[in-house]
Amino acid sequence: SAQDAPEGTWFGTWPYRLPPDHHLNAYADGGPNTNLGNVYRELVELAPAFYIWSDDSYVPMLAESWGFTEDGSAYEITLRSDAMWSNGSMVDADDVVTTYALGKLTGWSQFNYIDEVEKVDDYTVRFHFIGEPSLLAEQLILREPIVADDTYGEYAARALELFETGVDNTSDEWQALLTEVREFRPEEYIASGPYTYTLDDVGDSYMTLKWQPNSIFSDQVQFGELRLWAGETDSTTPLVLSGEIAHSTNVYPPATVETFVEQGLRIITIPRGYGPAMLFNWNVSPWDKVEVRQAVALVINRDQNAFVTNGLGAVGTEYMAGILDSSVETMLPQDVIDQLDRYEYDEERAAALLESVGYSRNSDGIWADADGNTLSAEWIFPAEFADFAGASQDAIAQLNAFGFDITARALPWQEVPENIRNGTFELTIWSWGLASPFAARHFNNPLQRWVTALDDNQPGLGIPMTEYPYNGETVNLDEMINNINVGLDIEAQKERAGEVALIVNQTMPYVPLNVILSAEPFNTEKINGLPEDGDPILLNPTGRDHFIKYYILTGVLGPAS
Amino acid sequence: MFETVATTTGLIIGFFCGLLPLGLGIKYQQIKPGIIGFVACLLSGFACGMWGGVPMIILSTSVVVSYIYVNRQDPFTSRQSLDEVDFEESTQEYIVRQMASLGRTIRAMSRGLLRNKGGFIGFLGIMFFVVMTVFGPLVIEYEGDIQMDRRQPGATTLLQPPSWEYPLGLDWWGRDIVSHIVYGGQNLIITSIQAGVMSTLIAVTLGSLAALLGGLVDQLISALSNFILTIPQFPLLLVLASILEFDNSFMLAVLLAVLSWPALMRAVRAQVLSLKERDYVEAAITLDLGLYHIIMREIFPNMISYIAINFIFAVRAAMYAIVGLVLLGMSPLTEPDWGIMIWNSRTQGAFYSAKGITWALAPIVAIALFQLSLILFTRSLEEIFNPRLRKGL
Amino acid sequence: MSQQPLVELHGVYRSFEKERVRIPVLQDIHLNVYPNEVLCLVGESGCGKTTTGKIIASLLDASEGEVLYNGRRMAEYDRKERSLIRRQMQLVHQDPFASLNPAHTIGQILGYPLKRHKMVNGRAELRRRIWELLTLVDLTPPGDIVNKFPHQLSGGQRQRVSIARALTVNPKLIVADEAVSMVDVSIRIGILKMLHNLRDMFNLAIVFITHDLALAKYFAWEGRIAVMYLGRIVEIGRTQDIIANPAHPYTRALLSAVPEADPNLTRKKQPIPLRSDEIPRLTAIPPGCAFHPRCPFYQPGVCDVSVPRLAQAPGYAQDTACIPLTTGEQLVPYGT
Amino acid sequence: MAAISTASSQKDTHSFFARLKRVTKSYTFRVVIQGIVTIWLATTFTFFLIRLLPGNPISIKIDQLMQQGYTLEEAENQAATLYDFNPDQPVLEQYIVYLGKLLRGDLGESITSAGTSVSQQILRFLPWTLISVGTGLFISFSLGMLLGIMIAYWRGGLLDNVVTALASVLSGIPDYVFAILIILVAGVQLQLFNVGEMRGGVNPNIEAGFTLEYIASIIKHAFLPITTYVLATIGVWTLSMKSSTIATLGEDYINVAKARGLSEWRILTAYVGRNAMLPLVTRLAISIGFVLSGSVIVERYFEYPGLGFQLARAVGSRDYTTMQGIFLVITVAVVVSNILADLMLSWLDPRVTLEEK
Amino acid sequence: MSNVVLSVKNLSMSYLAARGRVRAVNNVSFDLHAGETLAIIGESGCGKSSLNLTLIRQLPTSAKIESGQLLYTKRDGQQLDILQLSKKGLQKFLWSEISMVFQGALNALNPVIRISDMVYDTGKAHGLSKAESRKQALDLFEKVRLDPMRVFRAYPHELSGGMRQRVLLALALLLRPQVVIMDEPTTAVDILTQRSILEVLKELRRELNFSILFISHDLAIAAEIADTIATMYAGEIVEIGPVYEVFYHPRHAYTLSLLDAAPRLSVGAEELHSIPGSPPDLIEPPAGCKFHERCRLATDICAHTVPPIEIFNGNHRVSCHHHQIVRKEREEVIQS
Ligand SMILES: Nc1ncnc2c1ncn2[C@@H]1O[C@H](COP(=O)(O)OP(=O)(O)OP(=O)(O)O)[C@@H](O)[C@H]1O
Ligand SMILES: Nc1ncnc2c1ncn2[C@@H]1O[C@H](COP(=O)(O)OP(=O)(O)OP(=O)(O)O)[C@@H](O)[C@H]1O
Ligand SMILES: [Mg+2]
Ligand SMILES: [Mg+2]
């Protein structure tokens, strides 16, 4: 349709890369995934559907309908027949097949669940499961942006041919094609969403996504262009302060947020989906002792810790169950919730626990065992992450006040996970939980992430996941977590989640300190249509399911008049 | 270095140490130097205990003696002819004479210190920081822990702007920034000084060796310094810092020293080469005074002001580098530390908060002032070490 | 002179490596220094006087050739003896400002060698010796001087301190390298006289280096003069012989060029004009006799072919290095 | 003997070996060989060094993705195939491959952006560093010289006291402090300029080219970093120039020139200035080499797309090849600027002839 | 003699030093006639250079001219006082009327620019076109026996010391001044070079007829080229007179001592004497005759009374209490 671009401009931020590192190939680093991130990419390449957290439902984007097949062995989506690419061709099943063909080539995790992507008709695609159907796979399928066959078709065809021959991904052919795909540099960014850009639109200080008329959302959106300012937190702060920006997804320290509020910016707080957890190296005594870990959990005031972590933008962990507190109610059965130990601050109980395993306070007031070994350790934390650093310093101070002897060491952030993987640490801090509607994913981080998911030669946290000591016997915790979200029976999944939650709660393999919220500045002088506080859409966490994505597409958000 | 920071024992030691110069001063009617000597002993004893008091006894007594000695005629220098001279002198006389000469040198040096206005201001600046780090802890208590109780109703952070109670405000953990400024200099200053000392030592040793031995040694040292000069330093430091995972700041000092000696080494080498050619060195060679004498007595005293000034520059450079490293996220130092303060205030966004701006600026100002004092002080150093300005033995 | 020479230079060559270029500074020097004699080295700047002096004082080694001290090569002595020999040859520098370490008092400057070589026992003797030395070089009263730093003394006084320092180690020979050229005209003679006295007192040999011929004549009237040109000795002999009857064209030119402190004398002098004013660089020494491009008596085919050797020329008492002269020819102005 | 040797050495000059000897002794030859050896050594050193950094590109990417909310599974699968990098390949093997490519002038491909060559990256980012650092250095050097000469010439006056004090203060403050303060005070507090507009190297919507608009935009954007560099370095230059000038002013030829009646301007430039700046030239060269690597923090604060900015990114993501390339550039810059200093010195000071050095 | 070009009357100048005022030039008067060469001799530090700098008003800021007149007569007969000239006027005046050759030729030329540039600079400052300057310079280079084209294009370091000294001489004559002041122009050069410079100087003087104020501590050179000799001691001119008068019939004890200290080459063995002590402190000079502390003829009167100025034979001016004794002693020496 020969309509004109809307007037307004959206001012956001994203730490995109500069050309020549910046390119338009979605299957290589430095492409749309890096440069638009999980917030803005879907405004260019739509996914089949968008997920609304408050009622656990999907709203259509590219897809018209979706669902499991009768026998449950497959999943089917049907695309809208009027969806069009910016170059004029229609969005159809071929695009989906192409998307997944290259996805398989580059090793997408969807292929842990699905076996084959079958084009049923021009607009219908069927995904065949490897094992049992799962809701988790459903989400992966529905939320994956679809790329244009016109751009990647040729490579997809070759990939499919390759799959026919039955070679696996270690083969030379596979690797050669992979390299080719990686080095592919599309000239044009063919969009199904209402915005697209060329490399000329990428400036040093901001890049501009421009409106295009062909998308199904083109006539709904109210912004003619999206301007994304480059930069990480410290370099975008002055921009926010000087009113340059409508909204920023960067993580601002509370002091800055406070200043934002003083400047009249609106702060909208949404879930971030994780928080800092204190991690123990189980291979280092005494951190393998459940009593010691429980004592640790008891003597850290988690509310104070949350405050130091991120001011009012963090909440002390309540249930201590390995599941984000906001999800506990929906994911666990009530009887389990009632049984959970809340680890209220309690020095006496902690002291009793320590004494029960042979510790007593020495003359310096430090806990020591019969041989005089004190409860001392080094705690490494990422220097750059103000929240994690703050949480660590506070936790250390609290523990030391109780009689531990812990020294802090700040490291460049990259080195902390490296040390965790290699098991070269005693105590440390990293995230726990995940913004996901599936309990397994909450448990996954950090239990599996830093243990079973590692290479064989990487000891990680050293937790014996397959022979996990519990109630005097051992359980296969790893398998238990993997099984939680299998199948389509929600109640059964709750039960299984409950079992794991109890184990975690009673053995404290790590201490989930708090949960961080995302306090995002919005400039109401630049935009209109923001949800009121308490609007259910604000349950959508930041990141991939960020509400602005949906609101921009559907035209709820618009420029301030 | 300041491990025996300001104790009562130190005060007592200082007091007793001070009695000697005071007594001498009173006895020989040199009250003013006597009192100054007493105060100097008292303070230095207070600051460093035995390590401060005892050396200060010697120094201050020497000064007092030098005042007393002015009025006495040296039997050696006062007579006109050989026959009248009594060349014998008792050990006591000898010691007194030596002390007087030491005292005069000290006085000459302090005159040199006072002569250059800028240099003296620099000296005062340095003294300010020294006094602050040594005596500050007596007055101000260090706050290392979070102070939740200072949270003001409704406040979303513990940050507070300056007030009467907290002249520089509170940091993110609600701790008094003044206490961190007072306690936070030690580590940074000491590490910088360590780095400065080491790099100067390396530079002077290698530079002298290269110049004196020449030949292959010279070529090797020059090649090594060229090599270090061409490696990109700052990124290299960054890489090394994360590889070496400093457990203590001493390692950092070593690293900085290893990377920073070449420039000074070149200068020292040139200096020694030129000093080596001086006629008086040649004279010492013909007199067969020995290599040790030539280096320590003939060459070194004439380089000392140069070395001292470059030592100051090395300290400055090291401090730059350490703070730069901290800002890049290599923070091998633990609190309290000015560099860490800058780092923390930055990560907590204090720069952009009216409440936090003093937290952000205080350590920067402290570092800048300290550096400025160092620079200014070099001017006095030139005067202090200039033998032309020293009057008589 | 049948005495055993203190120092003998036999066919000494010396060159310096400077920025990868070899500069031949001394060539084929034959020279003896006898005990208690005065030997003057004269020549233009850069002709190698100082280098020769330093080789004599064993401060420099010869690149080629032999240097004998008391008849033996340095290498033939053991460590102790070598140190002693070294000390017996002292050098007094030209620049009184540079030759005393500004960081030490005069007492220290004189005390170091005395203590180092155990020339004295105890402090009292040390002070007595310093006193004596200062008196010896006419720095009286010594008490005024000992505690001063060099910069507090005048140039002449400093030069005297230098000499006193050389005397601390009881030398047999002093090389005075332009020792008075930087002190004032009015006090030069005083220092020279003092040197003469010391020579008599301690049986010293003095190698006196200067570019001032009148001064050389005055100081070495009883001794010998060696005239150097571009790294070679061109003429050597008794002072009186050379002054009265110079042989080598270069010496002649020099003597004729020196102005005299007497208007009548100096205005009557007939300078011998040279063919060129340009002094060749050491890196491009002319072949044959190095002086031939400037020599007014140049004989083509003779002077520019082979290097003349020192020898006695007929009619002259001294040795000279000039081929026409030593072969008994008459010198005729070039071009006639 | 001497005669014979001079004659024969003249004959020698025509033989092949003599010519070879002359070539190997020539300044250019020596400098080039020395430069190449130094560059090779430094390159080798850094090559092994950076591979000792904890973490590798893949694990860093995984952690980054997870920081964005991907699950580990997703992140790992994505990252594993993102890069054509095999962490298990022996370092020595990697080195030999690298060196082989380098000899052919190939700096390799960036690890974290497959398909983009490191040379491309360097070409993209180097000009900005050169513009900002170069101009900054140029301004602060020339201004420092000018001020230094002036305060030395009129020493003791008000100007001298003010400038000397100011220069001392400035030289005591590190550059990144200026960067922070400029943004904070001038940009955010006083609103002297629009922080957003001043970021980056050039306005995004300007056509690159030799147009007035484009150049103006470059100047505008480079203004803040340049100001930072100038503020941070001018003090040192001024003070050095001052002391150098004072030394020169004592020279006889200055007095002679005054007596000859030359204009003050002529004396100040050709007689005082030119001689006084000689000792500073070498130091200028050394700083050229160093500022290239020292601009990391400043560029980060101004989002200035220079080499330091890119280096910080490369280090952060362990992009070995890019790091290596940038290190190489810096090393070459140091070596080249040293040569340039020699050349410049020989141009400014006729007494220095390169052949003899 | 003919007309007076420069007449110095009661000139006093002092430096401000930390300890007090250094009276470097004290009540100096003399006349310089056209074509005359006046040599000022004296020990180091007696104020020769200070006098020179005062004449051309190129003193450092710490110096102050306390009294006196510097009357200069131009070629057209116009008379002016140099001390009254404005800054601009002085700039024009210097070098075109009075120029100078400084002490130490090594440092008097800017090392980084060519000789030609220095010539052009000088010409330009006095309104000469490039071509004129060039022509003049080449002409003068020829006259001072330099290879004009080569020298013109050369940098200072490419020239030898003697050549540089001659370049300076040529540069000084570039604007054909009436007076050239030369401050020790030959101290740093070799005898042969010195000789050739002296010859050149004599020749130039004959051809161009300018007056020379020649400052030296070398009596011999003064004896050779001066018409008039002035002896300076402690900032004062103690004796001034025609060269033969001063050398053969001196009337000041200091002049006599200087002559006694100067060795002469062609005289054979001589008895010389140096002057004891060192020049007086110019901040607190001794009372009476300033020389009395070092004078062997001094009597009580010398210590108290400043000797009056007495004039002999019309142009021999002396201030010494014992001028008669001096005269007698010298005549005896000459006789013997
Ligand atoms: N250490 C050295 N390195 C290089 N060249 C040297 C060295 N010492 C002397 N020369 C050179 O050797 C030559 C002779 O030097 P020497 O000092 O012996 O001359 P001289 O006759 O004493 O001259 P002057 O009268 O100037 O003192 C000079 O050209 C000088 O440059
Ligand atoms: N700028 C100055 N400030 C203070 N005193 C000075 C200054 N210049 C020279 N003098 C002093 O003035 C006196 C005369 O110095 P001047 O240079 O005129 O002597 P001179 O006769 O030229 O000596 P020389 O023969 O060494 O060149 C000396 O005592 C000197 O120390
Ligand atoms: Mg010499
Ligand atoms: Mg003089």
C-alpha cells in the first residue's frame, strides 16, 4: 500500500557493533542477534507468536494458528497468508523451513527436541518431535524469529541436501558449508516486521531502523524510525540524563536511577528473571557439608543484601527453593510450598548447625574445627557488575561478622565463569534462575549449568548431580530436573518440580541471595502509551519478551505529541 | 611501611628520644633548635615507634650540635701554621664534629627545601598526605561495613551528600567517605612507591652496568629496553594483570616496575656515560681508588638529584597506571583504596548522582593533589641535592 | 741519557671507534720519559697530545705497539705492582672546574686516596698529611681550604688542589695536561714554578702538555719538547735546540706564528705562510707526510709518498720527521 | 703504510662486497632491519601472551548470551558454531599459521566476526584514532611549545607564573579524569553541548566524502577527545619547553642575534624556538607510539570509534586475531615514529646526519 | 690621532647578585679614535666583557648602568649618546655603526641555520636587500680568505673553528661599521689559525679603516695589533696609553706585574713572576688602590688612598701611587 511512514521516532539504546564487525547475517556473531539483541530483532524479523506472561498465553504475530497434533508427536503452525516481506514476497512455509535448515546447520538447541521440519502446505509447517512433546519446545518454536528465504534460501537448500546425505556435524562438508554460511554477508535486510535498515544506517553513535510499508504491522506502528544509541551503561547514562532517550534497556545502578527519577523520568520496574546466588565449590571442604551451607544461608540477611545489590530494584529471596519467588506459586504444589524452609536470619540456629559438625569459635571469634582449621575462603566476584559485586561484598561482610573468615577478590567479569568452570575457586557469585515459565530452566541455573552442562574435564561447582546426597541416600538430581517439564501434563510437572524444590531447599547446594528487577527509564516527553504500574503486561520480563516489543508493534506506544 | 601506626608506646618512645636534643639545646642555649628537635622526635616516634624515634634522635641532635658548634673553633681550622695545630682529637670530638657537619648538611637541605616556593608547597602537600595516612586513623575510624542504619526514610540508596556529620557524604554502603579517603591512600601510595623504587633500582643498576661495562652487556641491556619500549604497554599491562591475578599489590608493583624502567635506564646510562668521562672520575682511576669508590663516591652523588627526581616521576607514573588498571576493571587491590573508590563510585553511577558526586570526586581530587605535590616537590629536590648550595662541612 | 726511562712508548698506535668509524689518533709514537725530566708536548688541538699523555699515565691502552713502565710491560707486573705503577703516574687535568668532584670537600678529595692506599695511620695522621699537602701547593692557611667545596675556590686554587691530589700517592711522574691554560695569565707562572719546585723536591718527571709555545719554552727550558702534528711526533729534542733552530717546517711555522708579548719583537717577526689553513681531518689523513698539503717546502713525489720517520737531520741537534731534511736536502719553498 | 691503505680502500669501493658492506652500514638498511626484528619480537611476545588470558572467545560469548537471558543450552549451541576457532589447537601451531599469514601481509580474520578481516577493522578504526590523537598531540605539542617559549622568554612575569602553575596542575591529572569531568560538568551539568550529538566519530546521516559538512562533523565529534588529550598532555610539553628554552636562551648565538638587531619574532622562532625544540622531538615520537595504545579509556567514554575502543571490545571478547592486529599496529607505530623522530631531528638539526648515527 | 669615534665617559655598571652589587665596570673613561685599535687587557673577571656589553647595551636584566656617557660620532659628524638611544634606535644603530665579534666563536653561530640565513637576517634587520647582503657577504668572505660560495651555503658545524671565527669577522663587517668590538676572538683557536686571523684582521683594517676595541688577556696579541693599550683591573682602567709606552714604559704596578708574568718565545731563559693572590671581590672591593693586596710595591698609602689619575706625555693615563718606581724597574729590566 502506498502509505507514508509515521512521524515519530523511538529513541532506544543497544550496544551494537560498528561496521565492519556489524553485518546482517543472522547466523553469525555480529549479525542481527548481536546488533539488535533480543529486544529489537523481532521488530525486523517477526516470530510466529508473542508470549504474554500474565496469563501464560501466546498472541499471534506471523502465525495464525498453532498447536500440537492429535497424537502429540508433532507441532504445527500455520502462517498468516497476508504476511509479506519487505521485498514484496510473501512470508510462507519455505521461510520457516529455511530458518530451521540453517538453524540445524548451526546447531540450534531446538533440535534437541525436534527432529524434522516439514512443509505441509504453503503456509503450514509441521515440527516432528524426537521424544515426548513438550511445552518447552512449543515456546522455542513459537518465539523464534523467521528469516527470509530470499536471503538464505540458497544456503538452506544446500544444507538440506547435506542433511539428506546423512553426514553429521563433524564432517568436513558440514563444516565447510557452516563456514560459508558464517561468512555470508547479506546485502539487504529483508524484513517481515515494520522496520529494517541498511549498513548505511549504522552510525558511530546511533543506528536507525527505518519503517517499511510491507509488514502486517506497518500500518499499526506509530514510529517512523527507531533510533538505537550505541553504548553500555556508563556511556548511555549522560544521554538518558539529558533527555535524549525514550527508553533504555541498560542496567543502571540505583544511584543513577534515583537521579533519573529526580529528572522526571518514569521508571518502570519489570522482572529481570535472575538474581545473584552464592556458589560453593563442593570439592573444597567444608563447603560440601550441608550444615555449613545451611548456616551460611541463615546468617545472611537477604533483605539487606538485596538493598545493597540493587537498591529497591532487588528483592531478597523468600522461598529458597531454586525457583524464582514470583513463579513459586504457579510452579509448585501448595504442600511443597508449606514445607519450604525460609531460612529466616537466625544466628543461633546457624551456630548450632556448625557446632553439630564439630566447629566452635576460636579465640578470634572465628569458627574453627577441632584441628584449628578455620572457616576461611576466598570469594571471587566480577568487578564490573555493580550488583553482583555489591551483593558479594555485603554477604562477605555479614558472614565475617558471624565468624567466617572470607576474603574478597574482584576479577574482570570474564574470569569468574572461567574460574567456576575450571573449579578454581572456593566461593563465588553468579546468577541463579531464569526468566522462563518452565521450572526446569530455573533449576538449570546454576545446578546444571555449572556442573552437568560442562565438559568432562571441567569440575565446575563439583556437585555430584547424578548421585546427589539427600536424606541419607543418593538421588539423580540431574535426571529429575531434566524430566520436570517433559510432556503436556501440567500437574505432573508441578509434582516433579516440587520434589526437586524440596531437595534444593533442604540441602542448599547454593544460596540464592536475591532477585534483581529491571528498573528501566522511560521518557514520557518522548513517548506515549506506557502501561500504568500494575498492568499485567509488566509481568513480562525484560529481554526477549519485553513488553515494548509488543507495544511498539501493535501501536500502543507512540510518540508524545 | 606504616605498620606501627601511631601508638602510645610510640609516643613514649618519641618523648624520651626528644629529651636528648631538648636537653642539649637548653644546656647550650640553643633553645629553638632544641625544641624543634624535641617535637620532631616526638612526632616521628609517635608515627613509627623505634623506627622513627631513633633515627630522628640522630638527625635532630646533629642539627642542635651544628648550632652549638658554630661558636666553637675547630682546632684544625683555626690555626695558622703547622706547629700550632693539634692533630690529635678524641673520638668524642670526632663524633661531635661529624654530627655538626651532618647537622649543617641537614640545615642546608632544609634551606634548599624552603628556597623554592613551589617545591615547598609540594613538600607540604606530601606531608599532608603522610600525616593524614599516619595520624588520620587516630582521629577517624575506618568504616568497612555496610551501614544499613543510616538509611534515611524513603531513600532508595544509602548515598548521602556532604553534611556536617559526614563532610564528604556517604558512599553506596552508607560509609563515611572521609574515612575511606583517610585510609585509602596507604595502599595506593605504598604500591606506587614500591613500583617507583623498583623501577628506579632496576634502571639505575642496569643503566650503570650498561654504561660502565659496555660491550655485550650494554648491547643486551639496550636491546631488552628497546624491546620493552616497543611492546604496547597499556594493553600489555591489562593482559598481564589478568593473567597474573595479583594476590597482593606487591606483584603489581613488580610488574609496573618491570615495564617502566627502560626510559629511565636510557637516561641513567647516558648520565653515567657522561659522568664516566668526567675528569674527576679519571682522576679517581689514576689514583686507583677502586670501582666501588668510583661508583658510590664519584658518580652516584652527582646523579642523586637526577635519580631522586626520576624516582618521583616513576612513582607518579605507577600511580597513573594503577588507577588506570582499576578503571579498566583489573582491581587487584582491596578496600580501602582510592582507586577502588573511583571504581566503585563509577560502577554505582555516583558520577551522575547529586548525592554521590563527592564520592566520585573525592578520590580523584586526592590522587590529583598527591600527584601535583609530587611534581612540585621535584623542584625542591633539585635544590636539596645541589652540592653547590651546601655551605661548608 | 742512559738512564732507565720511566715510561717508554715504542711504535704506539691508538685509534678510537666512534659511531662505527675508526679514528686513528696516534700513529707510530716513539717516546721515552726519563725520571725527573721535563718533557713538553706541543701541537695543535686534536693532534693527540692528551691521548699520548693518557697512554703515558696508563689511563689508556695502546691499540698497537709497546708501552713499557720501568722497562717492563704492564702485563708483566702482578696485580699489586700494577696498582703501584699506575699510582706512580698521575694526571693533572686541564679544566680545574671539571677535575674536582663537586660533591666532596677538599679534605675528602685528598683524604680518599690517602686512606685507600693506607698512606696514613689514623685520623690524626690523615689530617696532618692533608695539611702538609695543602701547604706544599701553597694553599695556606690549609684550615681555610680543607672544608670547602671545589666551587668555593678560584680556578688557580682548584688547580693547586688537583696537583696536591696527584701528590697524595707519591707519584714519580705527573702528566700535566694543559694544566694552566684555563687559569689566569697572572697566576700561571706561580703554578709552573710550584711544579718545578715539587719536581726538585720529589724527584718527579713532568710531562707538560700545552699548545702555548712560549709557555712550553719557559717551563721546559731545561728539558725537552716534542712537537706533534696529526697524531705523530714531527720533532723532538732539547727545548733550547728546537727554539733556537727549529727543523721541521711545521715547527718553524709554529714558532714564526706565535705573537710575542713585546711590540717590537712581535712586529718584526716574519710569519712563514702556509699553503693552506685547513687542517685535515683525522679520518682523512693525507698520505705521506701528513703536513705536506700545507707545507711551504713541499716536494712533490717525496713528501706525499712515504711517511717520514724521526731521525736526526744534518745540522740539527734534535730529531725530526721530514724526509728532505733527514736526507740532507735543503728546504726550498714550494713552486720555486 | 697509511698511504697504501687509503689508496686500496678507495679501490675497494667498487667491488661487490664493499657495496654490500656499504648497504649494510647504511642508515636505511639498519633501521629497516632493526625495525623488522623488533616488530617480530614484540609480535611473538604478544601472541603467546594474549593466549594466556583467561577465557576464550567461545566461553566469553556463552556467558554474554546468558547475561542476555538465553539458557545455557541455547547459548552454548549458538556459540559453539559461531566462531571458526578451535581452542584445542596447539598454540605453537596457531603461531606458525599466524606468522605465515602475516608474512603475506594477511592479518587474518576477526574471530568474533567471521568473514571480517582484521585489516578491514583496523582500516575502519585507525583513522579516527589518528585524527583525534594526532590532532590532540599536534595541538598540545605546538601550543605547549608556544607557551613554553613565551613564558621562558618573559620569565618571572605574570604570564609565566600563571601558565607555570596551571601547567603543573594539568600535568598532575590523568587523561581519563578529564574525560569524565568534561562529560559530567560541561555536558550534563552545564549543558554546554548535547552529549548525544558529540558522541561517535561523525554524524550518522552524513555522506562520507570530501565535503565541508563531513569535515565539520569530524571536527565537531573529535573535539571532546582532542580537548581531553590536549588538557592531559599540554602541561608536560609546556614545562619541558620552558626548561629547554631557558637553557637555549643562555646560548651566545641568541645574544649575538639580538646585537645584530634581528626582530624579536625572528629570534624567537629561528634562533630560540628551533634550537629549544630539538630535545623535545624524540619525546614527541615516543608519545606518538604510546597514545595509540593509551586511548582505551578516553575513547570508551566518548564512544569514539578509535583503535582503543575496538581494542577494549576485542580484549573483552577475547578476539585474539583482532587484538593481535591492533597490537601490531601499535608496535609498528612506535617503531615508525622513532624512525620519524630520527628523520625529523636530522631535518631540524643539520648537525645530525643519519648515515653516521 | 684623528677624530674620536667613541668617547666613553665615567661609565659605571653593576650586576645585582644575591650578596650585593657586583661593580663590574667602575668609572671607566677612554676615547676610541677612527682607525685606531684599542686593546683592553686584564685578568679574567676584571670586567672586560661587562664593559663590552655595556658599550652595546646588551646586558642581562640583572645589570644596571649607573652613570656615564657613551658618545658616538657618526660618519656624517652627528653625535649621539648610545645610552640615550631608544630600543628601536639601538636596534638600528648596532651592527651598522658598532658591531662585534664575541668571545667563543663556537657558540656565536646558530647551529641549525645556514650561514647565508644569518647573513640575510642581519641584512634584513638593517634594510639591506637579499642580493645586497649576499654580495657584501661574499665579498667579505673573500677578504677573510674563505671560499665564499662554500661557506655561504654551509652550516656552522661544517666549518672549522678558524673558519667560524672568520665568518664572524665577516659578519661583523657586513654593514661597514665604524667600530668593531672583539672579545677574545682568538682564545679558542690554534696558533696557526690565530696567526691567519690576525693577518686577515690587519689586512681588513688597512682596507676598510674601522676602529677596533680589542679585548684580550693575551698580552702578546695586544702587543702585536694594538695602537693603544688599556689595562683593566677590578672594573677600572688603571692605565691607558700608546702600545710602546705601556710595554716599555709602564707606570702602573699591575701592568708591570702582567708584563713580568708573560713569557716570550724568542728571549731565551727568562725570570718571570706571577701575581700572588687572586682578583678582588667586586662586591666589596678593597679600599685605596684595589691592587694593593697583591702588589709587591704597595705601601701604606696604597691601602688608604685611591691613587689619583695622572696623565703623561698627553696620552698616557695612569693611576698608581708608585708610577715612578714602576717605570724605573721596567727600564732596568729592559736594559739588562
Ligand atoms: N674517547 C675518545 N673517543 C673518540 N675519539 C677521541 C677520544 N679521545 C680523543 N679522541 C679524538 O682523538 C683526537 C685527539 O684527541 P686529543 O685529546 O688527544 O687531542 P689534543 O691534542 O689533546 O687536543 P686538545 O688540544 O684539543 O686537547 C681528537 O680528534 C679527538 O676527537
Ligand atoms: N650576569 C652577571 N651577574 C652577576 N655578576 C656577573 C654577571 N656577569 C659577570 N659578572 C661578574 O662581573 C665580573 C666581571 O665579569 P666579566 O665577564 O666582565 O669579566 P671578563 O674580564 O670578561 O672575564 P673573562 O676574561 O673571564 O672573560 C666578574 O666578577 C663576574 O663574576
Ligand atoms: Mg687535550
Ligand atoms: Mg670576558
